Amino acid sequence: MKKIPVTIITGFLGAGKTTLIRHVLEHAQGRRLALVINEFGDVGVDADILRGCGVDSCPEENIIELANGCICCTVADDFIPAIEALLARNPQPEHIIIETSGLALPKPLVKAFDWPEIRSKLTVDGVIAVVDGAAVSEGRFVDDPEKMAALRAADPNLDHENPLEEVYEDQLLCADMVIVNKADLLDEAGLKKILADISAEIPRAVKIVSTREGKIDIDILLGLSAAAEDDLANRYSHHDAEEGHDHDDFDTFVVDLGPVQDGAVLAKRLADLAAKHDILRMKGFVHVEGKPMRLLVQGVGSRFHHHFDRVWKPEEKRASRLVVIGEKGMNQAAIVADLRN
């Protein structure tokens, strides 16, 4: 039997994975698709966005949400049952797309495709790493070399690891294609530097393209025929020597807010708050007083955007809920207090 191809879409928090997948769904050209969406947090924002696409290529029953941490750590408990559920569909999907959480390491997931339960049925067509070009340009994933030199001078025994940099590099090193998204936020010189730096980082021949808002020909994404599960030795990870991997360097929580009067004012306040507390990611849905539509708010660092994504359903409770993700040690009490102030 012909194996069903699977595309794994990875990328750090807020890189634009969901936007890319929505573009794929809207330009599926008759392909029968299925999605597995994994989020680092208890509110399924990405899955809800994709369910609202309303496209025939991927009906709601073909979208499975895994909100129990990172898929790379819950392969046996969550991922295998999700795949088995999709394979039980009649008709079966022709192509499966997996969106990992922004903190997931793709290599453990690719390893799962060597499990006997799925190896005979599925193949990893390709691993796509989506990169937030603006975040890379701002130095989000690289330590300030002068600051690190000063710290090491004060403590020669300093064993420093940057968890953001490790996750970012692991995602690049497992990729068959890298998409530098949000290229419109960069000038030509900045984009060229990022493309060159990524090319130097990956010791394999990998396609690297730039785009904005995830708009790319899906024939470029689907049909790579990489069979990544047979090529694990060439996909280095910082965690190759470890028995497992956890995400103790990061934390997340959900904040419930009341209705707001102005979405733009809220977005500005959230941007200030993210900068103040060095928050990595905030996203969620908001009830704006007097508006029949739900406001989607998303932020990467202190860059925020918002728009009304759809009308509230009659059976829905109109609520405002935000997911906050940051490095371990962020002051949750202070963040909640500022949000509710």
C-alpha cells in the first residue's frame, strides 16, 4: 500500500505556522487533508482559527487538537492515538499536516514515524521550519556576545545555555525546508544576512525561501518526498544524548479578562506589558463590548496585531482569554495584576 505523506510544520512561538497552514487549506487544489495541531498551553487558539477556515479540503472532523504540552514529549500517549484516529477515517486523508507547538523539538516526532504502528502506513514527506525573520533580526535567539563575555569574565565556570537558541537551532537542523516569514518587516540587507546565516547553520542541502504572511505555493511545500524518518542521522539535535526532553525552561498560563472597550488600546497595553516582563508570546480571543465579532489578538514579544476573525456563535460564552508563554521564572502574579489593572 502507498504510504500517506505527512508534513511536519515546526517553528518558534509566533513564527507564522498557523497562518501558513491556513494558506495551504485555502489553496489545497482538491487535496483531502487532515491536521494535527499541538499547542503549549490550555487554550486551543490555533486549532480554533483553523476550524474557522470553512474549506472542504479539511473538514472539522479531520482536525485533531493536542493541547497537552509539546507533542515531542507525548508521542506514545497523544500522537500515536491521534494518527490512528485519522487513519480510521473513511475516506482516509491524502496528506496529513502536523503543526507542532512553538517549543517542540521536531526530531523526536520524526523518530516516531519509525515505530512499527505507523512506519508501514505513513512517511514524513518533509519537515518545514518557519522562521520569524523579524525576531531573528532583533536577536531574540542569540545572546548578546558582550554581555556573555562580561558574565564569563566574572564567573569562568559559567555553563550557560540559551533555551531559546537551542529550540530554534534544533528546528532548523531537522528541516528539509526553511521558510523565513515576515520578510516584509526586514530590509534587503537584513533579509540577505538571515538567509546566509541560516544556510551556514545547516550542514545539509536545504531549501530556504522567504515569504510574508505564509503565502507560498503549496506545491513547493507538499511533495518533497524527503522520507525524513530514514535520514535521522543527518539531523543533529542538541538533545541527541538525552533519554528524553522536557520544557522546564518555559512556562505558560491562561488569564481570563472581562470585556474590553477598544481592541487597539488593549493591543497597545499588551505590547507594553510584554516588553516590561519579557514575555515571549501572548495570544487569545477577546470580547469587545458592543461588537458581534470575536477579536483575535496575537503578539510575539512586543509586536502585536489584532483583528475580528469571526462572529460569536449563539451558543458561545463571550469571554476574553489570553495565553501567556515565557521563560521559567516570569512573574505570573505581576503579569496577571497588570493585565487586570
